[in-house]
Amino acid sequence: MKYLSILLICCVLTAKAQSNEDKIKSFIPTIDALFKEQANMAKMPGLVYGIVYQGRLIHSNAVGLAQIENGIKAEKDIDFRIASMSKSFATMAILQLRDAGKLQLDDPASKYIPELKQTNSLTKDAPVITVRHLMMHGAGFPEDNPWGDRQLGISEETFKKMILKGITFSNNPGVTYEYSNMGFAMLGLIIKNVSGMSYQKYITDHIFKPLGMNQTYWEYTKVPANKLAYGYRWINNAWVKQPMEHDGAYGAMGGLITTLEDFSKYVALHLAAWPERDAPEIGPLKRSSLREMQFPWNMSGFNPSYIFPIGRKGSSVTAYGYGLSFMKDDLGKRSVGHSGGLPGFGSNWRIFPDYALGIISFANVTYAPASFINLKVADSLIHSVQLSPRKISPSEILKRRQAELVKLLPNWDKAPETGIFAENFFLDYFPEMLRSEAKAIFEKIGAIRTIHEIVPENNLRGTFVIEGEKGSAEVYFTLSPENPPLIQEYHIKEVKKAHN
């Protein structure tokens, strides 16, 4: 199946990337120890986990039992309920339908769910609920954990009656972030009403099958008896088996049952959205739409004094995309994924696109702290072995402007006549001052020995180092949006040597 080749082209392999894989493999004993420690601390009957790198599941392991009563071990091919990790499959289906021209994200949700037409928001000046609001927890519905967990198996008829009876809002639509299982259950109705098939069948046919996720289910009774993980709570120093909810109208928010091996294919798909490139599209969703899913559309929090699971003090920004949570820390490290929690289960997956890295863990105890351990493992891995983030290749225009700029240093002779500067440049930077500044720096660093390759920030902005006989200077410049792009901003500074 052509979509399976996505596992092989997640990112272009380079010598540095291969070195990263070696670093990850050297850290696997520590990863195993961290997961085992957390499994014991959190009283998990069973835990499965895996590391995805460059589109492949390069390591997986398991601890404990999937079924205590029957002595069935937790393994990568055992099916675990993943709860809210299901949500992004619903938003992926919505984006598929959007890309096919069958709906628009800013359409009123009531266009596709007639039962919503009589719904009134908190105030008369509130906007209508849109499809986009539902996708990013912005519809104004109240946070509904754990109430929503107990709605999983209700019928579509019951759900529609609930909507017709009226919804109590905590906020108006589009005002803030508030986690809503109900909103994602509504996405399931939209998928059905637009596609003409149940959301279960649509997602199975259009996402699971193309990715080769053949051991993924909506209804637990469909799972082979010896392959299903049972869920437990730790009560009075004993594990108590929890009843399983059947599939129903709320399943789009949290009903999926899958294996680590199957889910790693979905993680690989999301990693394959990066880097942006000209290669043909081969996945079940366009790369640009995958990146759209991962974008932080709705701010959910900022913590200026965040203590990371590894003990590091820093800060973090969190947001919600389309069925995905987003986090960026004070070191610029960004990650995307989602947690899942239901009675008997706790799970999490998180990708670090700049490192081509993904981490997955499923546990069968109620609300297991899978997010905590995944972040702890990822941070430990990235910082301990110093993984290198993906390198951005400089654009041809950046390299050309760099070469042209270097020729002018330090004297800036006839710079205005070169035609490489935007019309604002010499109104903001004065030739005599540019000349004086550059000469002073070059007197300190000496004659040029090496011009280092530009390190791009993006397609039109970057920094490079000029290495001299006695020191170095750093040059930063930005190009304008016109065609061809011209230099609109420039800065140079001496690079101070670090003292041991």
C-alpha cells in the first residue's frame, strides 16, 4: 500500500541524523529504566511504550500485564483503549472533508448538525459556533471531564436529543480555551452528515486502512479476546478491574482501541509533515493540513515558573491545535501530541518535529500519568545525549545576498549602487556609520580567514559568522518581501570568546 512508504520518507536521512539515531539507541537502557520506575510508582498493571524516529518505531518495550486475571503480558501488539488520543482522528477526517471541498471550517456547525440551530449562547452578541470552534475547544462548552467519559457509549439518537434539549455554556464561542468532549462528539456527527457514513467507518476507511492500522478498533468486543488490555483502578492496595464502555456517539472524542505498533504509524504520519518540501503527497492527509492540525490555534496557558519532569526550571506556553495539544518551552523546543484518560486507562503521545522524534505510552490504570513520563523521557533524551535539531537549509537567495554583503565589508564602498538593498535601508542605516562600525570590528578580529555558512532562521532571514585572524564577528540580516528580495535589515557584532 503506497501510504505505508510514508514510514520511510519521514525526513531526509543525513549523517547528523544517523548520529542522532545512534545517540537515541545508546540511551535506550535509561529510557527503559525511566518507564519501569514510573510504572511502579503509578501502580500500573501494564505499560507499553515506544520511540519513533525518522518515521520508524526504533524501540518498543512493555512492563507488566494487560490482563491480570489471565496472565496476559503487555506487548506492542496488545490493544489498549487510548481515550482522548482519539480526538485528532476526528479533526483529521474533518480536514480531509475540507480539503475535498465538502465543508468549510468557518461554517456554522449548525449547517451540518441541524439540532444545534436552536442553541443559544450566553449573550445575544455571541458569534455562532463554527466547525473550527469545535476542533480547538473554543465553542464555549464547559470542561466535561469526567462526565464525558461516561457518555462514550450513548446512541446517536440520545445525543441528538441532548443537543435539542439545550446546552449550558460556560463561555461564549471564540472567547477562550476550555476542554470539551461534547464538542468532539459533535465533530463525529458532522463527519457522518457530510460524508454519508458513520464517523467510525469514515475514519477506518480513510485513515486506518491507508496507514495499515489493521489492529485498531472502535468496539472492544471486536478485539480478539487475548489481545485486549483490561483497565484497572488501584483501590485499597489492589487492582480492581473496570467495566469497559461500548462504542457509541461519543466515540469520536475518546473511543479508540489500538496497539502501540499501529499507533506508531500514525505518529510517523505526523512527523512526515516536516520539513516542508516539494516531494509528492502520499499520505491520507496533505502535509500542509497536518501542519495546520499541529499549529497552536487556541492559547491554553503560560507558566513562567514551570518545573519540567526532569527537574529543570523554566517556562512553557501551551495551546491547542485541531485535536492536538501544543507546547513550547523557554529553550524553543516545541512538541505536539495528546493525552488520553478513561476509567481504567491512561495514555499519551508526543512528537518533537524539530528532532524527528516521537514517544508513545499506553497504560491500563485509571488516568495514568503518561504525559508526565513521556515528557520526562523526551527531555532526558534530548538534553542528556544532546540530540541535534533538524537543520534548515539556507535558501539560494539568502546565500546570494550573504556573498554580496561580504564583498562590501568593512568599507561599504559604493554600497548604494549595488542594488542589493531595499529602499528603506539607507534611510535607516547611514553609510558612514556602517563603515565606521565595521572597520572598528575588523580591526579587532583581523583579516578574514573564513566565511561560515549562513544559519537561516527562515527563508529570508539568517545569521553567519566571519572568522578573522584574531577573533570573529556575527552578521545578521533580513530580506524584504518584494521580488527579488533585498536586504532591509542588517546588524554586525563582535563575537566574544568564552572564558573557561
